[in-house]
Amino acid sequence: MPPRLPHLPKASPFRQFLLPRSLKIYTSSALLALAVYHTTPIYPTTGPSMLPFLPVHNGIVLYNPLTKRGRNVRVGDVVVAKSPYQGGGIVKRVVGLPGDVVCVDGDAGRERRYAKVPAGHVWVAGDNVPWSVDSRHYGPLAMGLIIGKVVAVGEDYWWNLRGLEGSDGMVRVEEGDVD
Amino acid sequence: TISTHILTIDRLTGPSMSPALNPTNRLTHTSSSDYLLISPLRFHAPFSFSRCIYTLARGDVVSFRKPQNPEERGVKRVIGLPGDRIIRRGERSEFNKRHARNLGLGKVDGDVVVPAGRVWLEGDNWRESFDSNDVGSVPIQLVEGRVLGVVWPPGRW
């Protein structure tokens, strides 16, 4: 049995052995959590502009970050993009590619007009047209703002995500939901 | 990734920011390619120099995704922030006007108020710059980073 040494605070078993190892575990798991958080391609959504594709509250979408900046985007794809008029993001459906001529919905007081989508931009529209702020208001969306194409949709939790193929993508809407 | 969270170094081609960047040698009509140190402007980037401390200001030289071609980046100076009124003087060159028309952008006439969420970018070399004077204001979220300085060639620090 080793000779008993006087108690020295610096050499306590906790400081000598456990503390450095638990610090390493904490910092590396914090860095790992940060990396996962910043790279996970999931975006929470809110608002009625994409009904019935997305619910009003607690919607969640999974997007493909390889389709950023509009690579391989087709008409009919739903995209997550940075907002062209404020901070934050938007989720809308692409209805016009560069070079297309788009019919811009007539609205209250505005006439229906036709617009040609310029190079490097797409025309987006919300599924729930009366409740959507989209390209009818802010013009064509620059493809550099697109973060990715949506590949799965869900509600509340990530395990509720469902792929888009073959699903009707419908959401139950009750009276009083939109508020 | 590192370039969007910490710092990046990027090569600049083109004369639109002469003489501040890539100055054109008036005698030989050649220009150097500067390598720029760019600090990303994303607010949730963990280690970026600009995180949470820096807001875009008029006069900053920034790197941004081109609205007409999202795979390319441009470097210009921020002239107008949202809400600013831009008084435009002078005619744009025929080349610039034709280019804007071909892209489908353009037809910017008279004085402009920069809308919310957009910025007005101009190159220092106004004769040879294709910028907001030709295509209009650019969404602020296309701006990726602020140019901190030139790293190469060393004579241009």
C-alpha cells in the first residue's frame, strides 16, 4: 500500500483525473451539438401561406442543402429561401423559372399583369394564395437566396416528417386555426 | 464551413472597384488580381468577426452573390441602405444597358428609394461597373461578407 501523502488540494482525484476529462467531454459535445445544429437541414415554419401543404403552427420541413442557390429547381418544387425583404426565411412554391412568363394574380385594386422572370431569379407563390406574401408583392426571388428544396414535411416533431412522393400532403384545418 | 463562419480569402477579378481594389495600370492597361480577406456577415456564425457586433454601413466593401447568376460572387461598395434615397446622375454605358436588358433586369430610372431589406451597391470605377445603377437594389441577404483588406500582393496592404 503506498504511503499516505498529506492532502494537497491541487492533487485531489477530482481535479487530477475527472475534471480534465469531463471538461473535454463537455466541450467536445458542445462543439458537436453546435455543428449538428448549424448543419441540420431542417426549418421550422409558421403561418397560413402554404396551407394545405404546411400547417399554420409548428410546421417543420426537411430540405436538401445540395439544391442551394436554385440548382435543379423545377416548377412545382417547394423551396426554403432567405427572405428578400427582411431577415429570416420563407418557404414558398416555385411557379416560374428564369425566362418564363408568369401571370401575376390580380389583387384588390390591381390588374392582372404578365411578368417575365429575369435571369437568375424564380417566381414563387404560396399555396394559400389569398394569405400569402410572395412574388406578387416583392417581385422575382433571386436564386442566390434559395437555401434548398423541400423533401419532407411534418408537424411538431422531426419524427413526424413524411416524404413528399405519393402523399397528398394535406393538413387538417379547423375554424379558428388561422390566428 | 470555414468560409461562412470564420474568414475566407477570395480572389477578385474585374476592374469595377479600381483603384481601391484591382487597380488598372493606366500605362499598360493591365490590372492585378487582389486576394481579399473577407469576414462573413452571418449573425449565427459562431466565430465570425461580424457576429452580433457588426451591422452593415454605407461605404463598406462587401462580397455578395450576384442576383443574375447565383453561382458567382461580386464585390462592390454599399452606397445605400434600406430607406435611403439614391439620386442618380449620369448616363449608363450602352454596354451596361444592353447587358441589363438581356438579363431581363434593369429599367431603373430617376431617383430611387431603397426598399426594405435591400441595399444599393456600386463599384468605385463607375465607368466600368455593372451594379445597382443598372439592375437596381440587391436583397440584403445576398450579401455574404465584408472585405477586411487585401492579403496579396503584399505591396497592396
